[in-house]
Amino acid sequence: MTLTTDHSPLTPDRLRLAFVVQRYGLEVNGGAEQAARSLAEHLIDLADIHVLTTCALDYTTWANHYPAGESRLNGVQLHRFPVDRQRDWRRAAARTNRLLHQEHTLADEAAWVREQGPYATPLLRAVAGAAAQFDLFFFFTYVYATTYFGLPLVAAKAVLVPTAHDEPYLYLPAFAPIFRQPQLLIHLTEPERDLVRRVIDPPLPPHLVVGLGLDAQPPQPDAAFRFRQKYGI
């Protein structure tokens, strides 16, 4: 697969970075997704940034919302791929409860990750097909199918931003290899780094702790907003 920007091919003398994340967009308010967008937008002056993501907006269903194909958002090149099928939230919650409270196998865990989604066959094919085009692939969030099935395809160039929390999924044996396969782990906080070290047995790849920071000049509210804020209307 050949990925190009809307205007020109990938620039040969700049780093070429691919971000793989389950959702991406201005309307997406998940922590990991916002971290991916913030990092992508802050790096566009230093590298060619391409985001490989799904068409989903709603994380409960992964229903295809955005049009598939290429677009640009705040200077970042997006490649959206449709999800194979939506998630039934009630069924998924029931299956998760069974997985966490009943004996099961590694195969059961892998099947659970696939069902939890978002599983997008075209996205995974794009990751594998673009392996030679990028210097690094950044995968955001360890727990979703985009990372679980995508990272092993390009492990030799993979960076994992796990955004790990002390949650039951982190302790599932199926996820341990996802932490060991990349070339680098990027943690957003020191407590997250310490948690991963405590839960995931070594060997682990090198790590960095990278805070996202704040914009020095936050956007100013418009006049209508200031009026409502002042007079409580």
C-alpha cells in the first residue's frame, strides 16, 4: 500500500511517522485519542505524520461514522478505514464479565479482544502494506484490537503508547507480549511506567516518560461566550 498526502508524496528527508489509533477527530474526547491528536499536531513541523484509524466515532458500538478514505485535519494526514462490524454493547459487556470471572484460555482472550474491537481488516492490511514506508509506527492504547492485532505486524518499527491504568485487562496474559514486542514504550506519567513494570514481567523494551504539556496560548472564547459568562445567560 502506498500512502500519500493530499498534495505531495512522503518527503524523503524527513522522518515518516504513522500513528495507529482506534478513533481520531475533533469530536473524539477519549484520553488516548486526544493524546494521539495532540502529539500528531505538535510534530507536523518536524516529521511527515500519517494517522491510520477507523471510521468510528462512538466507542460503545464502533459504528462507522466518518467517511472512509483520505483527508486532512489541522495539518495531519488521515487515512480512515471501515470497521468490519459494529459492537453490541450489552453482549460485549456480558462476555467481558465472563472472561474476567471464569477460567479461560489465551485463545479466549484473543477472541475477546477481536470482538471488543474495533477490528478493521482494511486498516490492518494498510499497516502491514505500509511497513516499508514509515520509520516508526506509534500505537496508542494497548487494550484495543487496532493495537493488539496491528502492532505485531510492524513490531520492528513499533512504539507503544499504552496509556495503561490499573484495570483488570492489564493483567490478562494475552496483553503481555504487546508490551514486549515494540522497540520503545512511551508512558505519559511516572505512575503509569511503574504500574507497567509491576504488572508485566520482563524483558521490557526501553521506555520514555513524556508529558503532553499545555498550549501556552489557549484559544480565546468568542464574544457570545464571554457575554453569557459575564451575565449568566
